[in-house]
Amino acid sequence: MRDERTLHERVQASPEFAELRSRLRRFVFPMSAAFMLWYLGYVLMATYAPEVMAIPVFGHINVGILVGLLQFVSTFVITGIYVRYADAHLDPVAESIRTRMEGH
């Protein structure tokens, strides 16, 4: 009996692809949740604790400005962490899948 599925459908149904998807989700979902909590914390602090956000740190720089800037820093840090994770855990599997697909 001939498999009528397309190459893409067969690859998507393969255990290797399922593992790749699982590895991606194990990283992306927790990291996204952590960042959203961090961002939500910032918004809630700005809304419900403005006196804390207004605490001067030095000169005209206060806690709110520092925490806001740390939002940008955390974005770059998460991006760097993702690149390292992808290089080590995602790219090798994706490369294997791609090579197998191109061989068909």
C-alpha cells in the first residue's frame, strides 16, 4: 500500500518532527510566560504602586525608569538565550529533517 501523504505531511507526522516541536515548546512557553509576568509586574507596579516606581535612584532616574529599561535588556537577554538554545537543541534536529526532506 502506497503512502498517499505528501512529503511535508509525512515529515510532520514523524517522531523526529514531534521531538523538535516538543523541544521548541519546552523553551518558548515557559520563557514567554516568565517575560509576560515580568512585563505584567511592571505595568501593575506603575498602576498600583506609583510611589515605589517614583523612588529616586540617582539624579532624575527613578525605579520606574530603571525597571522600564530593564524590560528592553531582558528582551535582548532572552533573545541571546534563545539563540544558544536553538543552536544546541533545535537546529541540529531541524537540519537533519531538512537534509532528509531534500534527499526525497
